[in-house]
Amino acid sequence: MKPSIPKGTRDYSPSQVRRQNFIFNTIRTVFEKYGYQPIETPVMENLDTLLGKYGDEGDKLLFKVLNNGDFLAKADLAALDRRDSNAVVSSISKRGLRYDLTVPFARYVVMHQHEIQFPFKRYQIQPVWRADRPQKGRYQEFYQCDADAVGSDSLMFEAEYLLMIDEVFNALGLSVEIKINNRKILAGIAEIAGIAEQMVAMTVAVDKLDKIGWDGVTNELVKNGISEPQVEQLKSLYECKDFQSLQEALSDSDIGLTGVKEIKEVFEYLKSITLKQTVIFDPTLARGLSYYTGCIFEVKSREVEIGSILGGGRYANLTGVFGMPGVSGVGISFGVARIFDVMQELGRFPDQIDQPIKLMLIALDQQCHLASFGLLRQLRQNHIVAHLYPEPAKLKKQMKYADTAGTPYVLLIGSEEVQQKRYTLKHMKSGDQWQLSLEEIIEKLKP
């Protein structure tokens, strides 16, 4: 059998894992600095927890997990005969892989509401799964790094997320564009254009504007029953690029004006703060997830052509479907797989990231190998990352191994060195070498 992995997934080599961990640690440091606490939730959720939370398109991308044992024993045979996939699924699958971390978080909040203090600020770094078509920057299995604040309507959190986003991408050495909009503005635009009942179709189409342009958006809207005059009205509303003109255009929509007011308040918080990254208000930003109700965020690289590398927004009542209504929350999610690809393409990872093993011990015979094993223990106790070749092979073979592994130092240990307790430390790149005691080696190499 030829080994393979599913489409949309990938293996990570040690070097790649170190790079991914560098991103995780950078984001985690910022999350914890801002007072967010870590939680984890199961890989699988009950399907009724997931279905209906991501819109029709999102539901299609859920990975369903077959029931244990003979899953056909209780299958809907009539649905099978009709080839009715949706009806069959409900009878053979009760669980699914999580699509994101926000819905599981809402479920967590409701189940643990008596154990947590509101507002509750949590972060979560775990993989998610989507049955999407694999392409550059889009995978079926990928990590998300989420931060959410639940239990407060304060727009201070939206402003805080802009600071956190700025800080993370500064630390990663990336140049990005941070876009912000408000779903209430989108609702106002739909209302003024006379398509309030078709707002979902509008947002799904407009969300693709930067990919398919207005011609493509128009085609999608017309297919959904929106007339061309209504599309023209929509386009004219989207020509408003500043708060003043948008406020005037939405003057007959209370919900639209509320959205403008909320966006302006977020920017008020930032008046005295200078961000390094570019932050812009973009009324075309739609983000298709159906649970967003207020401010929405998206981040794209300014250096590499790739999809969004962060998304998020305000949700007014996500916990309501789990029996805890009226709890507002807001959150952001870093797309680590795409951030990884951007940093890899730009060569932005630290140079020293590929040198985890600082020292390799090279023993010249079996007795020296046994003595080296004792030295290895002492080196590690002093936080020096070191390893010992597993057998006293020929010197050339051991040196080649160290060189291929990128180990910067080797310690040559022969019978004379063991007797005198002074060892030959060699720097692989320069060729410099020193005769040193163990204490001197530790002093030279310790972090």
C-alpha cells in the first residue's frame, strides 16, 4: 500500500513544528498579557450543537462522524432509497468534528456558567476541520487561535482586539491590513436597498467582492432573486467610504445608524493610541458566518496574496440556542496555517529556530560512550540541549550526523579526555576548538 494522507491535511516536520510553535507562543503571550485564560474543548461535538450555526454553506462543510458499531442498523432506509443525504445523515451520525472554536466555546459557557465569572475572557488553541476544497492557504484540518470575551456589551473589547492584533503581527514581523465593519451597517444597507429579507444572500455575495468583483456579485444576487435596480442601489450605497457619507445614506435605517455609531465608538477608544499596522473601516467587509451581529474583523497580509489570516466579530446571543439567552460576546481567530505560509514565503522566522540541539557528544569507544552518558545528564541539568550518538561509530560518521542535524557544537570524548576530565569542544561552522573541563563547557554553552 502506498502511504498517503487525506487531501487538505499535511504532515509537519520537526522544523515546521518549531515554526508553528513559534507562532502559537507569540499569540499565546499576547493573549495572556491581556488577561485571557486557556480552555480546551473536545475534538467532536454533538451534531445538533454544530448544525445551524454557520449558515447553509457552513453546514455543508461539517465533517460528520458515523455512529459507533453497525451504523446502518438504525439508518433511515427510505431516505437511503431516495438518496436523501441529509435525512440519512441524521439517522447514522450524531457527532461531528468541530468547525470552529466559537460555537464549542458558547456551549462551554452555558455548561459551566456557574463556575466562571463574567465577563469571561478565554483563549483556545486547537485544530478544527472543514470539508472545504483544498487550495493555497486553505486546508481541511488547521489550527485556530481564538480569544473571546463573553458577558459584556462593551465596545472596549473590540478596541482591545485591534490592539492585540496589532501587537501579534508586529511581534511576528508581518505587515497586515486590519479591516473592521459592523453587521448592523450591512443590515442597514440591505434595508435601504429594499432587500432586508435577503440580507444573508447579500452578505454571502458581498463577502466575495474582492475575489469576483461587482459583476460576479451581481450575478449571484440576481440568481437569488434580487433585481438589477436593487443591485445598483446596493452598489451606490457601497460607494460611501467614510462615516459621514454613510451616515447620510443610512439616515432612514435605525439599525444602520446604530452600526455606524458603534464603529465610531471603537475608533474613539483608539484616538490616543498609535498602531503600527493599518486599520481601515471597510463597509464591504461582510464575513459570512450567520452568528455575527455587530462589529466584524478581518486581517489580510499586505505582502503575500493569500486569503484572510484572521477573522472575528461580535455575537449578541450565541449562547441563547443553548438555553442561556442575552449573553453578548466578541472574539477573534488567528488562521495559523495561513500565517505559517506567509512567514515561510517571506522568510520571517528567526534564524536560530532550526538549532534546537546545541551540543552533540561524540564518544570514540565503548568506555567513552558510557562515560559520555553521565556527562550528558549533567549538561541537561544545566539546561544545555545536548544528545549523544547512540553508539561509538566511526568519527567521520558521527561528525557527518552532527553536521546534517545542524548542531553547532560537538564534544569529542576519547579515553585520554575521560582520564583527564578535559574534553575537546569544537564549533562546527568555524572549526575553532578548545580543551575544557565540564564546568567550563557548561559556562560557555549555558543559555
